Amino acid sequence: MKTDRYFISTLISYIAQKKYANIHEAVNAGDVVALETMVKAGASINEVNERDKFTPLHCACNVGALEVSALKL
């Protein structure tokens, strides 16, 4: 599936109402393609969400997203 670059750049700059940075949303959804694209575009893998104070790796472990955690966040 081809990912729209405009959509991804919008995701990177947008903070969801749930207080998750979009990189966390991609991790929670298990969306490896979006996550890889965000990281390549400069999204921080050390971003801490406001709600739980989780990094993307914490989120991946919390939801059991093994494919995502395999990206070596």
C-alpha cells in the first residue's frame, strides 16, 4: 500500500486529542509502514506521550505490537 506523503507529514505535526503524538498512534495501530515513514521523515522515536509518559517502544510492548517493536525503536 502506497502511503501519501502529505498525509504522513500532516500526521507528524498533529497531536491527537488523546494526548498521543502520532508516532504513538502508528505504534498502537501496529502500522509499520506509517511508523517507518514517520521515522524517516524525522519523527522522534524518543517522543514521550503526555497521557502515560510512554515512548513508542513502551507503547509497542504495552499493546503487544511485535512487528513494531522489531523495528528497534
